[in-house]
Amino acid sequence: MYAYDELDRTLINERVSEFRDQVKRRLSGELTEDEFKMLRLQNGVYLQLHAYMFRVAIPYGTLSSKQLRRLAYIARRYDRGYGHFTTRQNIQFNWIKLAELPDALAELAEVGIHAMQTSGNNMRNVTSDQWAGVAPGEVEDPRIWSEILRQHTTLHPEFSFLPRKFKIAITASEHDRAAIKIHDIGLRLHKNADGETGFEVLVGGGLGRTPFIAKTIKPFVAGRDILSYVEAILRVYNQYGRRDNIYKARIKILVHELGIEKFAREVDEEWRQMGHSALTLDHSVIEEVRSRFSYPAYEKLPHMPDELKQAAHDPLFERWRKNSVAPHKVQGYSIVTLSLKPVGGPPGDATADQMDAIADLADKYSFGEIRVGHEQNLALPHVAKRDLPQLWKALDRLGLATPNVNLVTDIIACPGLDYCSLANARSIPIAQELTRRFANHDTADMIGRLHINISGCINACGHHHVGHIGILGVEKNGEEFYQITIGGRADENAQMGALIGPAVPYAEVADVIEDIVEAYLALRDRPEELFVDTVKRLGVEPFKERVYATR
Amino acid sequence: MTSPLEQKKIRITGPSVVTANRTWDGAVVYRTAQQGWSTALSDAAIVSTSDDARALLAESAADDVGAVGAYIAPVELNGGLVKPGNLREHIRSKGLTIDLLPA
Amino acid sequence: MPLVKNGRITTDLFVHVADGAELPGDGAVLISAARFLEDPEAILKRAGKTGVIWPNNRAVDDLVPYLDRLAAVALLFPTFRDGRAYSQARLLRERHGYDGELRATGQVLRDQFVFMSRAGFDAFEVKKDADADAFAETMKRYSVFYQPTGDGRVTALNRRMQLRHSESAGQ
């Protein structure tokens, strides 16, 4: 965990006071909505269909049990008793009152939580691998760099009014769990031939109405230079990014219009002129930040404790363990994913009671630490293997042990038309129906890894382009219709899915998805061939034929 | 906020109301004939011509402290009952279409 | 529109001169970039001080040769949401060493004062009287800053490093 010091705490409190003043001026009429809108967005406050929505940052997806309890409290005290975890390691509350927001923020600030830059045209919450610091084979803990970037991007005096929002994600593993290729800047930590740690820098990724996979702008930037290099990218973007058309304002459009080579030359020229500056991080500064991350005092534990051997006789436990438990870098420990995708539930939602219970379990079994992943699930990152059977029983009672992680019912979905003022169609009931259709865990296991992503509009908060199956809600003559794509992926081999055919009405979506899955089961050349690999091998046509033949 | 220029383009094809979100808490509200806001659709002032819609919207948008993002929304009139005219307005008026708890 | 300079509401000594209008023989003037660049040398030879209003979609490089002879540069915020002038301000101050008056003009509002000051602005044509009145108070909103800019404020990182040095010196 990163420990906030007095300076971090002071800054958050100063931001709360500023926002309190801004809200006061808005409610008194001193500020018009036009003036206030950007100010509230800069602090994570949207206006949705039913109410204000409040988005709280969980930087690089790391939470303490104390912080999670406070989020539960906020859900209960200021909202309707639940929250929604998003694809960018934030949590959203859907029913917050503007007049009460300053108090809610002050209570969050007490535990080092803020909502700065969770929306608005600025640098958003820096995200990372939810397994950072515990995944085997990592180059180093990417959260050190995430935190350096979090601080640097917070209330940045030059880049708080960019052409459009700007998202940075960092990974340090070969397998990318942070979806860096669909971010404005993606950073991949690695070592160069001299053994020096630095970043491959990717730029211009993003979904929305014009999706792009990020391109590598520089294969290696040394760690000490990462702030100046990011600043050079942002300076070029701030000056030349389009401001005439909101749909063309993201950096991906600038990179596309200039071409990556020309864009890279502009950035390099800016970077060269910046030279050695106050942004260059010397070793002691990096170590200072590193020193404020604490790691658990792991015990020396056996690889296969007796408790685990005994529990292996229980097929339900074994099913869950195989699905939701991942290897840890320390022997005798595991990373446990908590599925927020129960059959029939809204993806990514957790009740205040669940949050409190998870905080208690984290204290008991995970050194008080919880992680939030972009797939809208939570994780306990340091669970001793001997505790897995007990933990499983507790999670099962809470409805958090659905053994569906990475399976067909582990659906990413945006809030859709049930909540969102931008949406054209509903997302959540589609997800709920799909989880019912595939509720049989044996069937889901047999299907294997399959990511379904659902967005209620072209803004793509549900990452539909990069779902193995993507579902996009559109409106046709006042009715909800859904376009379906297949073959997308968000990992290190990220690519956009391809459209399978004409949009289908609300009532037919689940049938079509079942047909697609059946087609896959018939077409795969062996059980181990994943859905997305079958699509890659065969293309869209054979799926299209089977799905649309009878329609 | 709808600009005066956009308001000029407004054409309605059936009975309509002006709706917005209340500034202090974000609640869904409807413009009443008494130049106030109500959380009940049944209290809404109903307009049936484009001119009346524009006028009601202009008056509503001027109350920036009371409510935010005023716009014209279609309704259906069924006897004495006013019902939301599309799915979005149905959701705004009646709430979520989904179960919050797994079932 | 009140002008805030050196933290206080002050009288604007510069006269805005429109492009077609005749330049007064002396006195401080603020003119457009287009007019200035037509004949910079002639304008700089005038008896009074020269200030230039620079658009936010043109690189400041074209202004660099004249910086040491300019008394003021005004940068534009067509709306407060358009942040290009922040980059221009930092480039003028930090890269090109400009040390004359750097003025923010356009939709200049209270909630951007701190950002503007950090980027190097020291004069503000404030849109609303109430915001101008609140300038000093608003500038006190923050005491912690994460980014190093040319404004000389000590960053959080530096404060931490100093603290660490003094701690280890005391051991």
C-alpha cells in the first residue's frame, strides 16, 4: 500500500474546500451551470438520468480495508446502499445529492480517497494491473510509477484543460491486464539490453466512435525520463489536438491525422528542447516514492498446505479455486478474484454490506488490502493458500464466489440507459439475461475463456470493441437495437472485433449470443482453442452463416 | 443548456413537457404551468404546439438555479393520464428497469 | 473588466488599440499579433511600452525575437475550457526566459487563477468583479503542489526530499 503523507492529505483537503466553495457558488446562482459543469466534472460529478453521479478514484486499483469500509459508508449514508466498479478502477455512486457532495468528499478525504480528475478534459485516474506487485514474473511493481504519475498529473497547471480527456495505464507483466493498448498513453515497463528499467511508450489508443489500437511511439524511455517524455506528449497534444469537434479531440485522432512518425518527431523535438529539467527523476526521488509502498510480512508457507489438500475433495471448492485463484509471486500465497458478476446481477455492482464484509475478509486473509480490476471484479491480493477453503465459504455466503472469472458470464457492461444520459439502449438487463442463459457452470467451463463486453452507446464505456463478443446498443426508430461484433480483445494482442451482421432487437440479443457460442463449440478444432482464436482462424463468415441463416 | 439558436429549430409532433434535473439534488423534475418544478409528471405543463414548447423551454432554461439541462420530452395522453413518451423518459420517470439484486 | 496585477486590482496602464485605429505617439499600448508583426521594429521604436495580444493557435516562436523589448504579452482564453495558453505561458517563461508582464485575457475566472499563476501569468483581466475581489483569497487555496513549473513554488517531492535529508542529518 502507498501511505499518504501530510502533503498528500493537505492537498486533498484543499481540493475539498475548493469544491465546497464551488458548490456553494453554484447553489446560490453565482455560477451558472455552463460555468459549473467543467468544475464539477473535474471532481467526478456527472448529471445522469435520475440524479448526479459521483465517480471516485481508486488509483491503480489499490484499496485498504479502511478505505473500502468508507466507500461502503458513503454508499449507505449518501446514496442508495451500493456502488458500481468501473472499467477504469473507479467506483461510481448513482444517487448522490449535489448539496451533500462536499460532506461526502470530506469524509472520503479522511481516508485518503478523492475524486479529482475522474472526469473532465484532463489527465484521468492512472490505472494499472490489478495484480501489480504480486503477479509472478513482473519486471517491478508498476504502482511506484503509477503513483509518480498520479502525483504529477494531479491539478497539473498546464494540462487541466486539454482538448479532451486523457487516460494513462501501466503494466509490468507480459500479459497485459491493464488494457494499455486502448489508452491515450499506454506504458509497458520492461528492461532494455543493458538491464535498465524503462518503458515502452504507446500512444493514441482508445475506443469510442473512432476506435484505435495504440501505437508504439518509443520502444524505450528510461524510468528517470518518463515524466518529461509524458509531458512532451501532452504539450504537443494540448497545442495541436483538435478543439473544433468533440468527436475528433482525443489524441488518437491527432496521432492518426499526423501519422505516428510525424507525431513522434513533434514529441521528440519538444522533448529535446525540454532537455534535462526538473522533471528528470533522480534515483533518490524514485526511491522516496518506492519507500512509501509497504508490503506484507509474508510467512514462509508450504506450496501445498494440508488444508488445501483436504478441501480438494469438495468439487465446488475445486471449481472455484481453479477458476478464481491465481498464482502469487510468494510461495504459499494466492491472488483471489472476487466475482462481481453473480447470475442475474448488474455487472460490477457491490452493496455496502458486501463492501464491509470484503473489508473484514481482507483484514483477516489479505493483509487488509483489496484490488479493483478493469474487468469490474475485485481481488484479494495476498491470501495464504491454507486460508483458501475458509475464505471461499465466506465469499460464497456473500455471493462473491461465482466461479465465472474470465468465462462467458464475467461480462463487462456500462450502466446503459438505466442510468446514463448518453446511452441509447440498456446494457444491464442484457447482461443479466445472458448470465441466466449461461448460468450452468459446467457449460461455462466447457465454453472456456470468453469475454462479453456491452456498451449502451458508441462512447464504448463497456469496451464493446475489444470484447471477444461485443454488444453495442443503438437506437432505431425509438427502439433498442444491438450491433454484435466478434474477435475483439483488450490484452497484449489487442484488436477490434468485426461486425457479424445487422443489428438485432433487444428481445433477440441473448438468442443470438447463444447461437454464436454454439457455432463456436461446433467450429473449434479442439476444446482448448479459445473462442477468440477460433474467430481468428476462421474469420467472421462461418459464424455469420450460422447465426443469420435462420433469421 | 439549450441555446436560443437551437430552441428556434424545435418542432414537436405531439404532446410534450419540459423536463430537467433539480440542481441541488439532481432529481428528475417537470416544469409546471405555475412556472415551478415538480417531481410528478402529472403536474407538468403540457404543450402541443412548437411555439408553446419553445416558450416553455425558454422560460424553464432561464431558471438555471432551480434545475439543470431543461429539454422538451414527448408524452402520451391517455384519458386524464400523462405517460412518458419513450423508453428514456419512462426510465427517468419510473426508475430502473432492472433488479438490483441477483435473481 | 478589472485588472489584477501583483495580486491586487490595479489600473490598466495599457491602452487596447484596435487593428484599424491609429497608434498614439506615446503611452503603453496593447495590440494584436497581426498588427505587431506587420512592422515590429517601427512599433518598438515608439516612445511608449508595447504589449502584444498573442492568439492561442499560433506558436510563440514567432514572438521570441522581440521578447526582451516587449513590456507585456497577453494570452487568450476564448473560453476557460480552452487551455492552449497555459502551454504558451510556460514556454514563454520557462523556455524563452520572458520576464515582462504575462497577462491572461478572455474568459478569465476565479477557478483558474491558481493554474494560471503556476503557468507564469502575473496579470489577469478578470471577467467578473466578484472574482477579481476574491483573487488574494483564491490564491491561498492551495499550499501543496506536485509539479515543478517556472513559478518557483517548491514541489511536494522536493519538500519530502528536504525532510528526508534533515532527518538523516539529525541521526
